[in-house]
Amino acid sequence: MNAPTEHVRKLKLIKIGNSMGVILPKDVIAGLRVSQGDAIYLNDAPNGYSMSATDPDFLAAMEAAEDIMREDRDILAVLAR
């Protein structure tokens, strides 16, 4: 059996109305750079799920925009004048 790692956290589910919630420790909230009312995204990961404060759809759109900017650098330079 593997020894527990330092980055693993055990969080308890709590009832919130008809739903379930989890309380995030202050250091996790600080690490995510979020505050009350912000969105957190839960993503499928190879070993379960991962959580981030960044919208994966936004990241994909930004990567596509960067590809276009690299490919059409000359055209964008002319348009910027």
C-alpha cells in the first residue's frame, strides 16, 4: 500500500439544501485565487477529477487565438497600423 502524499486532502461532504457541498480550506482557496461567488471548474482527469479556477473553454479559445496570431503575424501587423 502506498503512503499518503502531502498534496492529498480529505474533504467532508455537507448537505446544502437539496445538494451536497464541500468546504475548501483557506490555503486551497488562496492557491486557486478565488473568493466567494467565483466559479470553479471541475474537469475530468485520468485519475478522477481536477479542479481549477480557469474555464477550460476559455483556455481552448485562447490557444486557438494564439495559433492564428502566430500564423497571420504579418497580416495583423498591417491591420494594427
